[in-house]
Amino acid sequence: MSQLQGEIPPVVLGVDVGSTKILVGYVEEDGTVCRSQCYPMNRRNQQAAVAAVTSAVGDFLGQPWAGGAPLAFGMGLVGQTDLAGRTWIQCMNIPVRRPVPIADLMAERHGLGGRIDNDVHAATLAELRLGAGRQTDDFIYLNLGTGIAAGLVCGGRLVRGASNYAGEIGHQVVEPDGAPCDCGRRGCLEPLASGGGVIARVREALGDARSATGPSSVLQELSVQGRLSFSTVCQAARNGDSLAERIADRALRALGIALVNLINLLNPRLVVLGGGAVEDRLIAHLAQWVEREALPAARAALEGIVPSPLKPDWVGLIGAACLAWDHLRDQERSRDPCG
Ligand SMILES: [Zn+2]
């Protein structure tokens, strides 16, 4: 989208819909976030969840804004979306059980054209256009947050799969008969190593310890203070808390297994980590695991495991905006097929 000097830069509306929050913002084509606001997600039922999304967008658009009107919208949603970029098909973490025509709702209620996609696919597009993709055409974007999922980029293209569901590595079984998962099976990566999964494993262990009058753990205190997270549990493990060590080791082992499987499968040049749980020690641990366990040829091609160069809080929003810019480019092309 060209821009003349002195003109107000064109923006699109990005909407990043996660399982706990909805981030809405105006974003320029180079990924600059001009203005953004966070709203809570409502997970009571499907209707409440959809209403939370449309009312967040309505509130944001209704606020005074000195820039131009958004040219289109892009929306990343947790769960499965259709290949056409119009329908939110289903979601495990938010109770979406029937397809929601969310692109049509955006057109009807807010007069905006655009497209939707899975939130991790959207973040991977941001990475492809404005982050790691500037360095290589073959990378894995691994999102470690409340849940776990991956964006797979091969030959400069995001792998979508037959029904836009590729990359659900959080449901790779890494511990047969392990912890129960929201997907209805046992031993998936997500209930062991996601932020939410680690907290659930701590609560489970603290419950068992109380009933067995087991040894006390600093995790008990963190739980009461509401400070349990992947990083606080890892910190407690490093300080020698034996329960924290057990849970952190299990999580790190699960992540190591899953990542090595992915590397052996896809032969990437780079692994990019995004999401709330990324820290240097975690990266060092994963690098050691890959060094030890990955197939030599796959390991030799891998140049590194790196944190995303994009701001973790904004990568999903910028990715959502990438969808809107793609939508505008496709529209332009369809108007001028020779252009
Ligand atoms: Zn699962």
C-alpha cells in the first residue's frame, strides 16, 4: 500500500483473540502498532465468547482516534478456523462447539472486510514477514504460552494442512498414559509443559501432598499468592525445591522430546520461540536436548533456537494485521489481474 509524504499512514484493525484476553489495535503495514487495547475474554459459553470479541471491537472502533479509518480487519483466533479465512470452526480452550461466521459478523456489525486465521498461524505470518523470515525460509515458530502450538514454515510458506489445522504440537503425545488433556486423551505435551499445564500439575501434586502429609514446598506459598507460572516453578526448581524440580524436569523433558520430533520431521534452519514462557535458561536446555537427541543431519542444518525478535505481547496482533494486509493485496489483485 503506497503512501505519500505527509499523509496519515494507512492502518488496519488487528484482533488477537486468545483464551484469556482479546487484544485489539491499529497496525501499519510495517508492523507498527499505533494504538492498542486489551479486553477480557468471556469463556462462559460460545455466545458469551463471540459477544466478548464483537463488543471489544465495537468499543475500540468507537473511541476517538486521530488516524485514518482502518482499511480492513485481520483476526487471529485460538482454535480451528477455515481455510477461506471466514469461519471460527471450533476451539478447545474456549467453548466454541459450533462454527461461527465471524468474518460475516465483522462485516455486518462493523462494516469491515478482512479475514481470520488461527492465532499461532497469524503470529507465524508476522514472524515470516517481519521477523525470522527475513533470515530464512525454513523455520518453526513454537508458541509456549497458556497453550502450546507451532507454526511450520517450509520453503517460505506457512504449512496449513488439509483443513488449516497443521501445527497442533501441543497434542503430540510425549508421555503415554500421562496427564489428562482437554482433547480427551492422555500424555499430550500441553498439559505437561504449557503455562496452564504446569500450574495444573502443581495443584494436583499439592493436593496429593496434603492428603499424604508430604514434604512442604515453596510452590504451596506461590499457589496461595497466585504467583504460579512456568518461570516461577523453574526458579523454585533451581533453588532446590524438590517438588518444583520434579514438575519442571517433566515439563522440560516433554518439550525436548516434542521439539526434537519436530526438528527431525521438518529439518528447519531456525526454531523461533514465542509466548510468555520463553527465557534464556529454557532456550539453553532445549539446545542441549537437540544437540544430544536430534538426528545429526537435522542438527547440523539447525542454526539456532532463538527468541522471537518481535515484541511477545504484540506478535499475535501484528500477525492478525498481516492477514488484513493480505486481504487488501488480494482484493487489489482481483481488481487488476494484470497488476
Ligand atoms: Zn491433547
